[in-house]
Amino acid sequence: MQPIIREVKDKHDLRLYIYLPQLLYQNFPNWVPPIYADEWNFHDPSQNKAYRHAEVIRFLAFQDEKPIGRIMGIIHHAYNEAHQEKTGRFFQLDCIPDQEVAQALISTIEGWARSKGMNKVIGPFGFSEKDPQGLQIEGFEHLPVIATPTNPAYLPRLVEAAGYLKEVDCVSYVMKLTNGLPVSFERVYNRIRQNLKLRLIEFTSKRHLKPYIVPVFRLVNETYKSLFGFVPMSEDEMKKFAAQYLPILDPHFVKIVTNEHDEIVAFVVSMPDMSQGIQRAKGKLFPFGFIHILRSAKKTKQLDLLLGAIKPEYRGKGITVLMGKALISTALQHGMETMDSHLILETNIRMRNECENIGGIVYKRYRVFQKNL
């Protein structure tokens, strides 16, 4: 099926582009739509500051005037310059299960990237690791969680058939909270609780949490700089993210550790799983979608980790155990039984060991692909 490929040029096309996966995947029981208000912001240069440093293009595929696929191309000039690369990216690849359609979309991005002087394409990968990265390749029987890829099982095969190979994998662990912590962890916890230089901060209100959000993002910049695809946040972006995410965070599931100077040295941010609520809301917050999402968050038995970091000089001192025990205790008090680790680079052995030390098992896998032009 040879499709017609058309560049997205106006708001009508952009609306079609944003909502197309809903048309393509509505019969896939485990597909979870994005929150569409966030999608509109993602594609709005006035809201998404990443456009300052990147060049973007979008395409739709049609057959008999019917939309059957989409793809986004990104060249992140600031990242390429910092890492001395000439890499283009494809993102938000979605299409019907047809190789010609997938090939046409991907080839269009390759041609665009080549015309811009690029010698390699990776994807799916957005502006940074903060966007959903890769395609899910294992664990399709489980619902995806917020900010992770959601795609049908056929899509990775279409990408591979277009000549793409593995660049890097990310994995997600599931941990049974009801198993408790190993005895060795309890000993570490009891020891670190006696350390008067470290203080665990827990929250019961967003008002109490709010002053810590931007400092947390500063710690992310400091500790994530070596991660694949990481792009540091500016102060303006930190404030924007703080305003965007504070309303949906449950402060009970945020834990912070400070030192004797009241500096943040570690944190973990998590939230009750809301995937079923987002499904029921069909990705729309209004007029009543937010009710489904809030209800799902209250009823869920799963906690989803979103973000965490420890200053390098404080690693190996038991802080992970300190925050982990506090987080698990809070989750159990709220009736939760399992925890999702979010995406972890397969090469991040330290984090993987921490998950496995408390009985975590890999239950989902995601892949970023690459091809030399």
C-alpha cells in the first residue's frame, strides 16, 4: 500500500496528527492515550521551550484521503553540538500494520535529516529523555504507565524491517510491596536513621512541597547529565515543569533527603497509577475526564516511580534504603501492592541492582532504534 505523505502545515493538520493514534489503536485494549492537553502543549513552541534548540517537522500518511500514519522529525542542534554528533530523530511514529506505510514515513524523515547534514537517525526519541522514549517490545499484557511509550506489538517489527537496529534498551521493573524489605535493608535503615546530618522530609500538602520542586530539578540537572539523551533544563523550564506537575502530584508520594546545610541531596517522586482512568477519560481532562483519572488514582493498587536522584558524593550511604522504606510504608498505608520502576537504561546497573535487591523483576522492555544514513 503506497501512501501519500503530506507535511503538517496548519492547525487542522496538527489536530489530525495529535488525535490519529486514537483512531488507529482504539481497538487495542492495552493502548493508553496521552493526556491531550499535554500533547497540545508539547507541540506548541510557545509552551515547549525545547523548540528553541531544535528543528522539527511532522508528516501524515494518507490512503484514499484516509489518515493511516504519522511521524515527527527532530534535529536537536544544541544536543548535537554538545555531543559532537550529526543525529536526527524520529518520534511519534504511529501507523497501521503495513510495511510500505511505515517505510514511507521513516524514509521521509531520513531524507529530511540527510538534507540537514545528518549522518544517523535514532528513534523513537523526542526532545530529551523526559519524553516517552523508544517502542515497547516486551510486556504488552501490562498497561503502560504515564510518560512511557504505548504502542502495538507490530510497530517495532516495522521499524526493524526499515533497516533499524538496536541503539539502547530501557527496562521497567515491577516490585511487590507486600514482600517488605530484606533484613539487610532494615539494618541499613536503622543505621542511617541515626545519622543526624541527614534528614528525611515527607509531605502532606502541596503548599509544603512547592518550594522544593525547582531545587529538585536542579539536582536532576546535576545528576542526569551523563544519561543517554539528557538535555539540561533551564531555570525557566524548571519553573514551567513545577507549575505543570505540582497540581497532579500527591505530596505523600514524594520523599526528599537534605543534609546538615538543608541542601537537597536526594529525592524520589512517584504517583498512584492512573492509566485506567486516562483510558476511561480518553485522554481528555474535561468536562469529566479528570474525575475518572482521580478515581483511578484513589483505587489503584500500583505505585509508579517517576523520578529520583542522589548526589554522587552521597551514593552508597544508604539513602536509597531510607527513601525506599518511607515510600513503601506510605504506599502500603494507601493500600498499594506493587510498584513500577519507570524506565531504567539497561546499562544502569546500579539502579537495576537496587530494584532487584528488593525483589523486582523486569516486566516491560523498550527499545530506541538507530540507522546510519
